[in-house]
Amino acid sequence: MGIVTNGMADNQVGKLQQTGLANAVDGYAMSGVEGIRKPETGLFEIAAQRCGTSLDGGGWMVGDNLIADIQGAQSAGLRTIWIDRGTWPGAEHRADHVVAGISEAIAILHDGNS
């Protein structure tokens, strides 16, 4: 499991450490460090490599941004779960699943739904 974020390195590393996520994931890629931003697939590739895998193996992206997270992940060959927080009213999308919160996303991942 990895994290891909467009956030600045200092801010995001602090969040990862404070929440304990830094030790709970296999790797992460931050635009502030790598110099590329989602939706560019390169950031997803870096995260996959740091997790000991490649995008060729598929995988999932859970995110709340239709362009950076969902379109970016789909361009990288990943299946997607969009957390709809109501900030994209009427927006068309191709997310594989749409959920209201992270608990629903975890249930989808746990059940192995495609």
C-alpha cells in the first residue's frame, strides 16, 4: 500500500508521521520531492516502485480529486474509488466505484470487488 500526494514534502511528511501512516504503508511519493504532480503517471510509478511493485500489476487508487486522483490513476492503469465529498457537483467521471467515505472504500478493497 502506498500514498501518492501533490502536497509539499515538509507538510505531508509531518502528516504521515503524526498519523502513523508513515509506518503503515510500503512507500509514498510526494510531488514536492519528485517535482511532478498527479495526474502525471510518473508519480504513481514512483510510489509503485517504492512499494516493491510496478503499475503493470494493476492496483487501486482511492482519492477525492476527479482529475489528479481518478483520471491520473486510470491513466496509470489503476482501478479507482472516488470519495465524493460533494465538491464536484454534476461532474462526469469514470471512477470504478463512488463512495461517501473511506470506510466504504475500505470495504470495497477488502471484498476485492473490481
